Amino acid sequence: MTATEDRLRARGLRATRPRTVVLRVLDDAAATAEHLAVAQVVDRARTALPAVSTQAVYDCLDALTRTGLARRIEPAGHPARYEARVGDNHHHLVCRECGRTVDVDCTVGPSPCLAPSDTAGFAVDEAEVVFWGRCPDCRAAQAADPGPTRTTASQRQTPREEAR
């Protein structure tokens, strides 16, 4: 029995070959601080298990997330990403251009590191913070080829304003 199989069983999951492979993919990605989209998990899982279906990977990711072996993050406007870094208090930096996602440790304290002004009766146990910006690669690419400036929603004109 491997350590990966032991972790699955400790969370009440059967250590099937697809689950073991998907968890190893996430563990390998964690070693390089990667946050993988489902397509990336599928591609990497197929190197060890060529016949694994995309649906089987989705099912594995769901089971791993539900049992706390993986974390799903969903930055607005980007595909969901998965990571094996769980059980600690960290947040994410997300590049607006390419979607690169980077872990950032919470500097305030234990989870939840932020407290809402009103809990509305909830027992708050986690605060999810996403910091947005442009990664160094995208900033360098923009500096090398500034091209047209990006227009934000607040800068866009309505058709009526354009007609004036």
C-alpha cells in the first residue's frame, strides 16, 4: 500500500487507480505550486493511466475536494483550478490576463484570517481572498508590445455616447 492510497482510505475513499493517479497529479503540481485546470489534470493523469476518461477525472476531483484532499478554486472569468495544498490558511493571486494562479500565505493569523462585520448566524471557518493583477510574464509582454490599451467596463462608452 502506498502513502497516497493510505491518504485516500484515511478519508473514507476507496483507493481506486483513477483516484490514486489524480491525487498524485495534484501532489506533483503542489511541489511546483501549480494550480491545475481539469484539462491539465486529465492530460497528466493520462500519462500514467491512458484510458482514464474526462468524466472519471471530474468524479475523482469531486471526491478529493469533498473529503478535503484537494481544494477547488474558482477565479471569476477563469476555469476552476485544483490544488493539493489544503489544511492551511492561504489565499491566491490571479493574473487577469493569463489566469496564472499563485499561493499567498495569509499574514493576519489563523483561519479565518478575516472576520465579517456580521456573521448572520454563520459559524465562519474560512475566508477566501483572491488578489487580482498581472503576473510578471504578462506585464513584460505588455511592456514589449503595448498594442491597444485595455478598456475597462467603466471606461467604455454606450452606443448613445459614441453617437454624440
